Amino acid sequence: MNPSASGWIPKFIHLFTSESDSMHFESSEVFYHTLKKSGFLYGIPVKSLSTIPISSLSLTKEEYGKTNLLHSLLYLYWVENNSTNYHEAVAAIISFYKQLEKQKKGWRKRFSFNSSETATLEKIMASRLQENTFLSKKEAASLLTYSLLFLDVLNFKTYLSQPAGIKEKAQLLEHHLIHCCYLALNSKKRKTKYDLLLIDLFAASSSPFKEKTDHMKEKNNDPLVFLSNQNLLTKKYAMDLCCLAVWDDREIDPSEIEFLQQLAQKLGLPDTDVEKSLDDLRDFSKEHAKKIKLFEYEHPVKHLYRQSSATVKLLILRNKKRLQKELEESGELVVLLGKSTTRDLSAEEKQKVKTQLLDICKTIPSLTVFLLPGGTILLPLLIKFIPKLLPSAFNDNKIDE
């Protein structure tokens, strides 16, 4: 089986159904732990979930990412529905992604009626991984953005029992998980400039985290209250994401431990889950340090920010003409981006910039990475660098303050 060639999903499903003992799990916790050991939850998949080889080829991280994502979705469908009908499973997965992707530009092409269901699903899997962008070359940049691909799995689990409003539910869950990572990073007593940069990046990627308002007391606005009402897999995932967020020089300081212990308490997880999450991360680091460049760096957070910045700059420059053309047709966006270089935008202005920039990203294939799970983390960098790298687009719209 070659996950980069067409027709790989029927072969994978055949393996899944013919070798069911090797492809299924004793419990949801075993499933989750297997996903973690594969590296999928860390954004760096290095092996499959199966206990038997799924291919005679030496698979890349992107390919393991695709197969592990599909494996997870199929497993959840068959557990939730007590059914091994793969036709129904594939149809349900496509229906789920239709709800997530609906109204995005180009979504109809992805769900072409001329393609078979498995061919359509292959396109979806490829788009979720964004082949040939981050994962193969920018391990550090994938540290948090690609670990958020597990959101697809959690959201599909919700969709199977409560399909109504799944897009809004998915957005809310991502928002609260990113907010939780922000709180974890902010728990550090001694913050480097790269910690502060990343904190600002998280803060700018969603609703304002720094503003303490009465609304934050409401159930849907407090990330810890919201996450405490989720299922066990989501709670464990929140803990692992926060451990990943504060992972710095393979050391966790007392203030971070205190935050993680408080997080466990608020999520209703046993105290032992904190040390278990940290031990799992250390073990993965040691086992794959030679294979994964991320763990060779002295300061992963520093590398994450630098690589993310470099990647966003490269995307802007490679799509310079298309971006300039789109900006020429977006007068209000140009004005707001210009203002952002001289003052902080209001919450309403930030939302306008975010919405209009995402609309532009939908029209440029290589910028659709910003539409992926976790892609909003990188959006503030796009806002920051566009005026600097495309100054000609702002010559006629210079803001006089």
C-alpha cells in the first residue's frame, strides 16, 4: 500500500477488515495511548497504529499521518455504531467533513460527485495533512498545529452521536484547547523572549485571552470549565497538549508542574495523569531523538517560532502576485493591515482582518494551510508580515495617524 498514490484507501480498508485483531483496540484508553506512542498526538507521526505492517514501503510522516487519521476515524465509527460496514463508515466520514468544510471556497471540488467515495476521501485526507507543506520539512512548526489534527478524531466522535452544529462545536473546542495551551505557557515564571512571542501568538490567534471580562465566567467562555465537561479522551488530550506547550529543554519547572496539577484537578483527572503525560513525552523524545530533529534543538519553543515565521514569510513571497491582486480588491483589509503597523486593532477590527484574510487564503491553494486545524495559530504571523513583505500594496493606502 502506498498512501501517496490513488487507491490506497480501499487497500487500507481491506487490511483493516481482514486483520481486525491487529487493527482494533481493547478500549478507548488503549486507542489513545497507541495514538500517542505513534507520535500522532505530538504532531509527528512516526509509525502506524497497527500491530502488523501496513505497507512494504518505508512510509513518511505525512503518510503515517494520513493512515493514522483514517484508522482512527474508522475505528471510532465501528465502535460507536457496532458495525463493520466500511461503505457506511466512509460515507459517514465524508458527511462529517462536508459539514466542517461547507461554505469554504473550493469545497465542492473536494467533494466531487464524479469521484468514488474512497477517491473523495483520499482527497480529504490529503487536504487535512497538506502534503508537501509543513510536516515533512518543518517538524518544529508542526509541534502544535499538527498535533491539533487529533481534533478531527474528537469532533468525529461527537458528530456520530450529536451531528447538529458540528462545525460550531469544532471551532469552540479548538478555541478552548488553544486557550488552554496559552494558559500553560503563561504559567512559566521565567519566560524567554521566545516564550513571550509564542504567548502573544496564541493570544492573537483566537478571542482575546488577556481581557478579563464577566463573559469569561460563562461556561462556554472559560476553557477549563468547558473542557471539564468533555469526554475522557478530550480531557487527556488537553493535558498532553499543555505538557507539549511547556516542553522546554526537557525540563518542567515548579510553576509549570503546579499549573498541570491544577489542570488535572479541574478536569477531574487523577494526579498520576500529570506525571504519566510528562513521562510519555520524555519517552517519545528519547526514543525518536535521532529521527526527529525537533528534539535535537536546545529550545524547541524558540525553534517553533523561528520556523513558523520563516514558513509564513516563504508562503507570502511565493504567492506575492496572487496576494497583491487579492489585496487590491480588498480596500478595507489593506487599510486595517496598514493600521495594524501603527496601533493595536480593536476586537472588531481584528475579527474583520481575520475573516477577510481567511477568505483570501481559501482562493490560494498553498495558503489553505491556515484553514487546517490549528492553522489560526499562524494567522497573526501572516497579518504581521504582509505589510512588511508586500509594501507596494500599501503605498496608495498609507495611514496618516
